[in-house]
Amino acid sequence: MATAQDYKERGNAYYNRQEYDEAVSCYAKAVDLDPTNHAVYTNRAAAHFALQNFADALADAAVSTELEPAWTKGHYRAGAALTAMARYDEAVEAFQCGISKDPTNAQLKAGLAAAVRMRNEQPKDHHDAKARGNGCYKEGRYEEAIVWYSKGIAACDAATEPEFTATLLTNRAECNRQLCEIKAVVRDCTAALQLAPRNLKAFLRRGLAHEFLEKYDDAAADFKHAMAIDPGGAVASEGLRRVTSYRHISVAAVT
């Protein structure tokens, strides 16, 4: 019979493969068998965060620090979730609490600095949020860029500005690609295409993500759609050539 530790290790394996829903499920079983293991809650918080379920991530982080107040990972996970939810004052408190337990923790210090900076730099509107996200992206601060793009998405009226919202989604997808959060890339690009069905970048980035996930039929379909929009595009044609060689997929044109 599987133990709580067995389910925790299975959850870790799923998490490392970016199969976050499965990881959450395994961590839940571990919690059912042993609700006192604070580390499992922070592991599940990390999986929830990767799924952008920030409220659930915060709830698990809170339980972990209730069980073990000195658990710095719990304070970090709480701060990260609060930052993503734009609750900056609370995020600062969470990071500071963690630092009080471990004054040398570089991750907590970096989280605190980011939360303070974002608290002091609220975007004027969704255009400003996009510009700030672009600035972070150019400097390689991908996690911060994701927060800014998320703010822009929340502030933008998708019904009246579908193309702009789609751009924010594809930009966030690229940040997730840089962080190797490949399933998040697929989610954001799919959402972008629902708003802007001819968004070239969404097809290209989703195609590359599907290729990485070895979903070659899906990748081929995305690259074909991209080629229909931009027949001379090298990224799509080379991508289609690769995935065709992997699975000998038909290269018939999109109808």
C-alpha cells in the first residue's frame, strides 16, 4: 500500500515533468495520509502556482507555515503567490517573515525586492503594464514580466480589445517558454487564439511548445496554420520539417 512519502515522491516526479495537475493530485493523497508534513504543502503550493492557481498556492503555503513557522519555503511560496495576486503589502510581510527566520536566504531577499518594486510601480493602464513587462523581459526578468503581463490582461477588456489582450497572452507565453513552463505556453497561446484566430506568434509559440512536448501532430497543425498566415516564415517551415521527420506527418496544406 502506498504511503504518504510514496505519493509525495510521485508528486515530485510529476512536477519535474511539468505535469502539475497530476502533481497536485498526488500531493493531495499524501496530505490525506499525513496532514502534518509541512513540506508537502509547499510542494503542492508550487504546483498550484505553476497552474496559476495563486489562491490555492497561498492557502497551502499558509498551512505549511502554521505547521512549521520556521519553514522558509512556506514563507517564500506565500510571498510569491501574494505578489502574483498583486497583494504587495502582504507579500512584503510574508517575505520579511521568512527573512527573519533565515536572514541570508537569497530567494526570499529577491522576492522581497521584487514585491517592493512592484508595489511602488503600479501600472497606469494595460498599455503601461505591457511596456513594463517588455522591459523586464528584455532584462531577462521573466517572472516579473509575467506579473506585469498578467496585470495587463486583468486590466484589458478582451471584448473591446481582443488583439491587444492576445498580444499580452503571447508575450506571457514567451516568458513561460523561457522558464521552461511549456504547458503554460500552450494555455496562453490557446487563449490568445480564441481572441485573435490569426495571431501568428500564438501559432508559432504553441507549435514550438507542442514540439517540445512531443505532440507532433498538434505541432504540425500549428506550423501549417502559421504558414498559411505567413507563407515565407522560416520558423514555421523549419518546425514543420522537423516534426514531419519525427513522425512522417503529412505536409498537406491547411484547407
